[in-house]
Amino acid sequence: MPLSKMAAALACALCTAAHAQPVPAAPPAPALAARAWLLLDATSGQVLGAHDPDKRIEPASLTKMMTAYVVFQALRDHGVALDTRVTVSTRAWKVAPGSSRMFLEPGKQATIDELLNGLLVQSGNDAAIALAEGVAGSVEAFVARMNQQAGRMGLASTHFSNPHGLPDPQTYSTARDLSMLAARIVRDFPGLAGTYDATRQYTYNRITQPNRNRLLWLDASVDGMKTGHTESAGYSLVATARRASGNVQRRLISVVVGTASDHDRTRQSRELLEWGFRSFETVRLYAGGTPVGSPRIWKGTRSTVPIGFERDTYVTVRPGARIERTLVPASPLVAPLAAGQRVGELEVRVDGEPAWRLPLVALQPVREASWFGRTWDGLRLWLHGLGA
């Protein structure tokens, strides 16, 4: 289902994203020379195209997306602050010689803010270790948090053994899971997403390093998110871009995994994003909290109940497509009802063809009527043959 309760658990179009059905009769996707890829419209939560999205892959430094998520959680929950200072351990300093680093020095201190720049701009493996130790007390405790969070997000094909993504058989993911993770970062931390991963270069310890996401120089709409590379994984890139589509600000997330070079991952990610923006448009069906109907409710303190969507609801279609909507409330609706309780579906057809069934909820609670009111409505239901 393209929109589930992106709403509740994944709470908005951003999260059920990777489980969504493709757009009906989508234009053919570009041919990419990657092990796996996926393009997600994070605004509607719909997958626009994919190749081997559930194939197990080595995420390499894309792992640092989850590292950042867990650090962002700690900042939100006041476990640490951006100016919290972390003493660099020997373990952080000695991380795999020759791998990406921000050049931390053992025994010296760095702030969480500096380490996040080192993690997301410079892709420092030493930064990943220092953040893990600074946030959770140890790398092992931090990795446990990473895997717990993957479970809560429903990333069933993802597991981490370290916070940096250096090769390990127990660090793996899929293009679909990575798109869901990227969508959650954007949705859950709008004030932090793009703050670091859209920065083009960062200087630490008098050493300036550029962001490895070359799209930041090539496309002004790109505002993140992370590159990855090892010899065994190839070159990968998760990119996010935001552009206007009519009166809607669309966000696309591309995941391109296992290309042959930095140039290839950049070119193919750009091609995929351009295809998505050019070939589809995203339409807001209803604003969150706006009633789409007021069906009859029985045995309640009121006779009707406003129903709709808790959040803005979008669909992605071909430009100019005809969208038809049919309200299908549950029958009969019987009090009590809680606000947010599912009470039916909206059937959506595109150019006459069935496309989606989106869950509708009660926008207001309805209490039970008095004994007399319940009895009277029960009799009326029986007479109508509804039997509730």
C-alpha cells in the first residue's frame, strides 16, 4: 500500500515509502549500471522505480546515515548537545589506516558538532567511533542502538556491526531499507538533515576535505545525503533533492548502489533524479485534518463524524493524469470512536484504472450515547438490516 499510516509508526508519506507500489504505467526508467537502485518520492511515499531493491548489499559508509540518526536522536533527547566535548580515544584514532578520516588526535577533544561534520562531510571513520563512544559510552552499546532503531523502522534486511561501515559480514542492507532510512532522517530531523550532509567542504585540524557527494556542485536542488565506497561494495550514493511541483515541494530520494566509479554513481544518481522530476508530478489530495466526508454514525452522541487524513496526503502520477476519488466508509460506523481510528478507505483511480486504497480515520472522537440512544439506534440498525 503506497500510503499506510505514514501517519502513525512511520508517520507520513516519508516512511512507508519503500513499501509503496510503483506509480501506475510509469514511464520507463533509465538503464543504470548499478548492482541495485531505487527512486522514492518521499513526499507521497511512492517508489517510482527500482532494480533489485531487496538484494542484500554492503552499505559501506552509507552506514553512517544510521550513525547520524542515532546521534540526532541523542541531541533531540538532550543526551548530548552540539557543544558537548568528546575525548578522542586510541580506538577512534587507530581506525583502519588508509580509510576515510577527519584526522582526530588521541587524547584531544572534539565537539559533537565537529564530529558530525567529520562524519557526514569528510566521511571520517574516526569520527564515527568517537561519536559512538561519546553518545553511548562504547562502540558496542552504540551499535546496539543502531540495530534497535533499524528494527523500530522496519528495516528487516539491515544489520550493523560497526558505526562506520568498514567491511564486515554482519553489516548489510538493501536499497529499499536505505531509502526508508534516508526518508526517516529527513522527516524526523528537519533541522539537522541537510545541515551537515549538504556542506561542500569542512576543515578540521587544519586539513580541508570536500564532501564526496559531487551532486552538491552540479544540482542546486540536491541537499544531501551520503556516499559510500569500499573495494568490495563499489561506489554508492544516497541523494536527496527538493523541487517545486506546482504548489507542492517534492522531495525525491535516490539510492544507487555498487557502481564502478565515483563518476558513475554521480552521473547515474543525477539521471535518476532528473527522470523522477521530469516524468512524474506529485499532487496533494487532501490537507491533513480536513474532512473529506461526514458519514452516519450509530449509537453515538452525534449522528455524523468527520473523516479524513491526519496528515497531508499526496499521490504521484504522470503529468496530466486524471485522478478520481471514491469515499468508502466502513458500514456501519458505531460509537465509541477515537480520533485517529480507522473508519474506511479512499479509493483512488488514475485515468480510470484502480491505483490505491488509502486509509481514512475519524478526525474527532465520538462518545457512546445514553442507554436509550444506543437502544433506539440498535433497533433502527436492525430494521435497516445492518445488525450492529
